Amino acid sequence: MVPTSRPNRPDVSDYSTPARRPTIVDVARAAGVSTAVVSYTLNGRRGVSAATRERVLRAADELGWRPATAARSLRSGPAAAALVVVHDQPFGTRAAFPLDLVTGALQTLGPDTLTLAVHVAGSTAEAAQLMDRWWTERRYAAFVVTGVRADDERLAALRSLPAPAVVVGTAPDGAPATWQHVVLDDGDAFEQVGGFLAELGHRRVAMVAGSERLVSPARRAAALEVALARRGIDLRTVAGDGPERAAAALRPLLAAADRPTAVVTDDDATAGLVLDVARRLGLDVPWDLSVVAGTDSPACYLTTPSLTAVPYPVEELGRATGRALRSALGTGPGRRGPESGPGSDRAPGAEPPSGTVAVGRLVVRGSTAPPPGG
């Protein structure tokens, strides 16, 4: 009697050549379970019965499944980490900053200690799936996440993986104590903006905020609102997620009889858009309207007039990220956890975030002046 094989089970001989190596999908199909169960089993995590675990391990062994070659090298060579970027915010400087961040990180990552690979995904869901697969395949020893979203599936994936992580930004609902955080001191930066505009005499101020999906624009708008409120000034905030939406919000705002005398934006590109809309409406910047860009860049001093802007020290942010990554992997200074808060595992009074990067002084250029009649 010829023994029969399990239905849909790949032939082991299919993987006898390097061109076709088995994946966890093949293991899942052979064992009759989901890829999530395979991931849990191969990572030694709880929640899988002994019988299922044995079946998965037997299938993996029979298929000849092994972690990727790049992953195996982690045990004998420099560790590798993945910077996982989601590119769904094409407007503004911050959408294109990962390479500058890496440039800074490489200054603190020794060539014999760590390597850092950049991967770009089209959505947080896609990025989360990639991270789960890469961790299962032992391809990377840690992950770096930038541009944190309000409902970020990358963070959800990291919570379920025993992977060291560096979050460039603040998790919206707290974070495990094992995560490293690197943050810009936005509060101080936008306190400066509020104080500067108040000293010039502005009493009607508006902000064109960035995407509601991102955590950082809301934090900047809140900091500016608090700074102005302390001086008895109200802040009007309008959404500016993309050029079309920002322009649609700006036209009625700047055409109104009670229009603001100063506009603050979340990034440099939106500030340039404010200059354009103001010019089309016949407003003279800075005498009719002052404009402050929330992110400095070379474009800010190439406009007419050049833009007053909040510094954006992305390379220093990168150096802090490199230090945090070394700490997360145990190759650098002692570990620090994120700030305590709702959902945080860190006890009150413990150490502050891994790295807080000072923004520096506001760069004053030609786009700001006292308000009309001020």
C-alpha cells in the first residue's frame, strides 16, 4: 500500500534548490494551521497547544524550513535593524526625511555593531504584516518606526512581538517599558512661536495643522494653543492634509473680514501654499499677514519673502535614534523607558524617554512682522 500525503502539502523535494525555499505559509499549509499559529510556535510564544506545536515543528522540519540567511548571520555578525516607513503622507518635508534620519543614525551606529535597512510600505497594515514576517524569519533583530499614526498597526504588531523597538515619536496610548522613544521637544518649539507672535502684537492667529491621522501635528497644535491661551489669545485651527484640502481651507480663512493676522503651519510646503493663497487674495506678506513654517528646510529661505520657521534637526534626531537602537539591542548605554502615562508599563518616577531632542531657537526671517496697525 502506497502511503498518501496530506492534501495540499508541498513536496519536500520542491525545496531542494536555493531558488525555492519554504516559507511559513508553506509550513502553515502543511500543518493545517494559520500563519499566525506558525509564527507563535516558531517564536516560542504561549497560546498554542502542545499537540499543535508538535505538528507545526514537525512540518517545519520535514519541509526543511530555516530562517533566512540574512537572519542567521545576526548570530555571528553585526545585528540588523529595519526602519519601517509608511509613505502615505506625500506633502511636506517630513514625508521625505527618513534618509536624513538614517544619515544621523549611522553616525552613532558602528559598522561592526549594527546595520540599518530602510523599508517603505504603502500603509501601516502592510508594514505590520512585513514586520511580523521579518521577525518570524529572524531577518531583523529590532525595528524602528517613524511617523506614528493615531491608530498605528505597526505599534500593534510590535506589542505582539518580543522584538526590541525604537519609536521616533510618542505612542498615543502609552507603550511597553521595553520600547525606546526618541522625540522632538515640540512643546518648547511652539511655545516659542506663540510667544514670538504675541510679542509682535498678533491677537488673531490660525494654524493649518497636518494630517489628523498623525500624532505629531495634533501635539504641535495643542502646544501652540496653550502658549497663546496663556497670553489671552485664541487659536483657530484648520485641517491641512494635502495641498488641495489646505488651499480649500485657506481661501475662506484669509478672505474673511476677521481674518487672522498670523498663520502657523505644520510643515514648510504648507507655508509656501499660504504665501501663494495670500498673494492671490492681494495680501502682502508680512505686512498684511505673518507666516510661520512649522518645519524649517532649504525651501524656507528660497521663498519670497523667506519664511520664519521652526528648526527641524533631523540629523540630531537620527543620532538619538542610533543611540536608542544600540540601547534597545544591549550594545549601548543603559535602557530607558517611555514617559509614564495611560497604558504605560513604566512606573511613575522612573527615568524619562530614551532621547528628547531640543529643537533650538525659532529662525526669524522675512515672513513675520507686527500686524497691520500694530
